[in-house]
Amino acid sequence: MPEQLPNALQLREVKYGEKTTPERRRAVAERLLADGRVAEALDCFLILQDEDSIGRIRALAIEEGRPVWLLMIARSERPIGADEWKRTGAAARAAGRLREAWRCYSEAGDEAALDELKAELPGYELWTPAGKDV
């Protein structure tokens, strides 16, 4: 019987605990990824600086149109190109996640795509918390 996935407190220890071995962190990350808990797995891979696994999730983000995963990667000082944002936006739009597509096209600086989306999202603008530069 496979090991049960960690709860929130256990996962915190897996991610940040000094006694957690890289092997254990990697094994939990792979299980999280297999279970569809991509953001949590990505956290672990970023801590491990496992570029191959980060690359797999980057490709998955683009393919599935998931800007939040790309944002996590970008915030770890790994640049995301405009073309990657556009492809992610196209996938999000095709899946009907128009606000996520808007985010991607905003990140890419693709004004033409944003203009197209405006017809489908009248009055929508990406919300930015006061004092934040996202």
C-alpha cells in the first residue's frame, strides 16, 4: 500500500524541515504531482532546484493554460518569455478560462489578444492589490 500523502503540517515539514532529505522531498513532490497537486509539487521542486522537474511543470502549465504555475516559476527568478505567456493564454482561452487567458496576455504585453478578449469579458481588468507590483 503506497504511503499516504502528507497533510498540511506534514507537508510544511517536508518542504522546509531541516531533517527532510532531498530524496524524501523529491519522492513526496512526485507523489503530489501524480495526484494532481501541481503547485505543491512545484514548491518542492523549486526548493530542490530540480530544473528538469520545474521544466516539466513549465511545459504542463503552457499546455494546460495554467498561469499560476508560470507565475510561481517566474517569481523564483526564472524568466518566462512572452511567447510562453501567449501559448499559455491560448490554452487557457481554448479551455474557457478567459480571466486566466487575460492574465497571460497581460504578462506577454499582447494588446491585440487583450483587445479580442475584451469582447468576451466586458469591463474586466486584472486586479492588482494596492502597492503591489505583480
